[in-house]
Amino acid sequence: MTNDSNGSPQKSNLRLMLRALKYRNYRLFFAGQGISLIGTWMQMAAIGWLVYRLTGSSFYLGLVAFCTHIPVLLGSLVGGIFADRWPKRRIIIITQTLAMIQAFLLAAMIASGNITMMRIILLSIFLGIIMAFDMPTRQAFVPEMVDDENDLPNAIALNSMIFNIARQIGPVVAGFLIAMAGEAVCFFLNAVSFLAVIYSLAAMRNARSRAAKHNGTMLAGIKDGLSYSFSFMPIRSILLYTAAMSLVAMPYSVLMPVFAKTILHGGPQTYGALMWSIGIGAFLGAAFLARRKTVEGLDMVVLFAAGVFAAGVIGFSFSKNFWLSFVLIALPGFGIMVQMASINTILQTIVDDHMRGRVLSLHVMAFIGIMPLGHLLAGISAQHFGAPNTLLFSGLLSVVVMILFARKLPSIRRLIHPIYVKKGIIPEVAAGLDTAARFSAQAND
């Protein structure tokens, strides 16, 4: 078999990894989001460096992250209700436009010399409110761009892949731009990049709408979403696991400026390189998931990724060498991305369509909304006990959370198995059901 033949393994693997791109609307979204996310990661890197330059305080790094994400914790359920009741594409166009305005304001204030910590905090809160509506809606919108439900796991994996390609590019570009021209350029370019995703959404046609009817009040809708999610043990366990990992594990990223400047004695380029390495690990994780053909077995993938994450964070906490740190920090990038993308795929598979926005809003709350509490605790801990000790403790706690989740897996598998059978996800059972259906049809002829 030759490598350039039509049936070559390389081409087959590439088609398998990119199969969701056969849908026009998803291709548009993928391209527009890819450009916009580079700008987003430039802004994320720049805001961390700006805050640390202005204050020299790890506490303020945690505080700004807290202010950015706390609105997600408080408002995502409302965002989920909107996602279930209103056209998702329209909501995302509005949220992306508002995020563009936020980035322009930051750029203008820095360029004019009028930036203060209070203004950074207020604009961070504003961005958090936007995220509370944007994130659950964007996640719930993915199935509407993919006609075949079997391609949904691949679409989610490709979303993670483009997210982490941007994660590799954005911080590195930001590091060089900050060194040459200052932080304002990063915020301005991020604002411009939003035009790409807004255009891609506007150019879509025949997007399927799965918005539910406006039955009942918003409060009743929230209660229904909470009851649906927490009465089914697999969803409840997944949400609690996500919240726990977000609290004890994710704060590693907010301390990167401290490690770059204080532990590794570097500058913006060192910070950008560490963030780039995290992105490399996450990209490899997304590629790993994109090659998978089924959601079956993702529960064990979650545990594997949790172990990789813990090993990387614990090892990084001891390192004082740049190159060793550069290699080790890629492991948490791989681990956290694979965990969260796998969990998102499982949730998207087992949830009912009319509850999708609300369940995913709870997932956003558990992951992004709880994160600021972890960031704030990490900032306080790093101030008193040092950043290395904080990361060491974070890694050890993530092992404890992983063990507790592993004990729940047998029960989770038992309860979601009927859903996988019904959707034909388990190949052997699906084939048996198909054969039985054909025999039944023939008998009735």
C-alpha cells in the first residue's frame, strides 16, 4: 500500500480527524472562531502580564481572574435558559460584539495612559457577564451545525483543537508584542479578530434551530434544569467532579507570570513560552480525542488525563530550570483539555435536546464559574506559602479528586449504558438491534 493511494492510512486518519468539517456551517464557525481565539489568547496573556507589571502582586492576578469568572458562576444558568429559548446564533453574534467592545476599551485606556486596576476589574466583570451567556450558548450551538449526531464528538474535539492551536499562537505573539510595543496592541488586535467569528455566524445558512418554546417563567426553567441535572447521578457526578477539579487544579495557569518572572527569572517571552507549552499539550490532547470514533470509553480517558495533569503540575512545582519547566507544563495542558473535552462530549451525548443549554450552563458554571474561587485561593496561598508550594498542593488535591471520581465510575457506566444502546453508540449492540429490526420487518412482510 502506498502513501499516496486514495485509501492510504494517512488520508483515512486525516478524514477521520476532520470529518465534522464536511458541514458548511461548522466549517465557517471553525474558521472564524480560529482567528478570533488567537486574539482571545493574546488578550489573556496580556492581561496577566499587565496586572503583574502594575502591581507586582500574585494576589491581584488571582483577583482579576476571580472578577472575570465570578459572573459565569452567578449568571450561566440564566445564559442556559436563553440558549434553550432563543436562536443561539443570534445570541452568539450579540455576545461576540460586546466582547469586541470590551477589548477596544482596554486598548484605548492603555494607549491613553488612563488604565487603572479599578478599570481593569470593572471591564473584567463586564467580560464575565458576556461569557455567562456566550459559553453555554456556543456549546449548545455545536449540534445545530452538525447534521449527524455521530460526528458530534469529533466536532467537540475539533473545537478543542482549534482552541489550543490558538493557545499556542496567541501567547507567543503577545509576548513579543508586549516586549516591542506594549500591551495595548494585544487588546486592539483581539478586538479586530472578533470580526472573523461575527462574519462566520452571519454567513451561515439553514442553521437548524432547536430552541424550545417559551413555556413557564425563567425561574421555573432554572428549577427544571437543576432538577433534571442533579436527579440523574451520571450528570450530577460529572458536574461535581468538574467543579472540584476546577477549584483545586485549574489555578496553576494563573500563577504562570510568577513562575516566569520570579522562579525562572525571565520576562514576557518566558511567560509566552510557558503558555505556548501548555497549548502544545492541550493541542496534542485534542488531536488524541479527534481520532476517537466513539464516546464509549471516555470515562477511563478522563481518569488517565487526570493522572497526567497531576504528574505535570507536581513536577513543574519543583522545577527551577526553564527547559524542564517548559516540558513539564505541557502535561497539565494535555490533562485538563482531555478531561474537560471528554466530559463535555459525554454530557452532550446523554442530555436531552430541550435541556441541553441548561445542562451545559451548569457545566460552564462548574468549570469556569468555580475557577475564580480557585484563582483567588491560589493567589492568597502563593502570597503566603509561595507559588511552588501552592502548585504542589494543587497537584496532590487533584489526585484525591481523581480517586473519588474513579469510585463512581461503575455506577455511571451502568446508568448511561442504556442511553448509548438507544443511540447506537455501542457498535455490537447497535448491530444486533439493526439485525433484529430487519428480521422483524421481514417477518411482517
